[in-house]
Amino acid sequence: MTNTVSSIGWFEIAASDQAKAEAFYGDLFGWSFGDGPTGPAYRIAETGGLPGGITTAQAGVPSTYAIFSVMVPDTAAACERIAELGGRVLVGPETMGETGLVFANVEDPDGNHFGVFTPPAEG
């Protein structure tokens, strides 16, 4: 991944029927999908561009959505700042399995959902 801090580094689509969503986006844009690091519950979209995935919604998040995620140096600190600025943390910060990636689903003061994440430390 060649993204830099503060750039949009991921998109995520939640769907009530992942297979149907994969067929829709695959047929529309030519995307293909494979299992993510947590298995088939999170599918990675191969788009030829910006990386992303398809999942089912988490508790506290609408059942269907499409969001972008911004890479940040510290997800917990970003969540604190989001709250200070009138936003709200919906899910997280959480560490994704053994990958070390830390993410949170948040919303801005108008209720627009987006994500923030910190990639795993290299080394």
C-alpha cells in the first residue's frame, strides 16, 4: 500500500447480502473478491486502484453503507480528536485479529460515517 497518512487509504461497503453485492460491483466495475485476513466474512475487493472490502454491518452502524477510511498515525488519538470536534466514535478503536491494523468507524457532526485506521507497524 503506497498511501500516506491523512490520505484516503481504504473503502468499505456493508451489505445485507455480500454475494449479491459482490456480483453487483463485479459486473458493474469488473472487480473481483477474495477472503480477507479474518476469512470469508470480510471480502477484499480487487479494484485495480484504491483497495477496499465488502462486509456485513457491525453493531451501532447502519445495516448498509459505503464509507471511506483515512490513514492516521494513531487511531485512538484520532478518535479522541473526532469527539473533541463534535463527531462520534461508533465502533473501535479495535485491532483486527493478528494483523495489527487498528481501525474505528466514526461519524462527523452531521452524521456522515467514515473510518480511520492505522496500518500495522512494519518490521
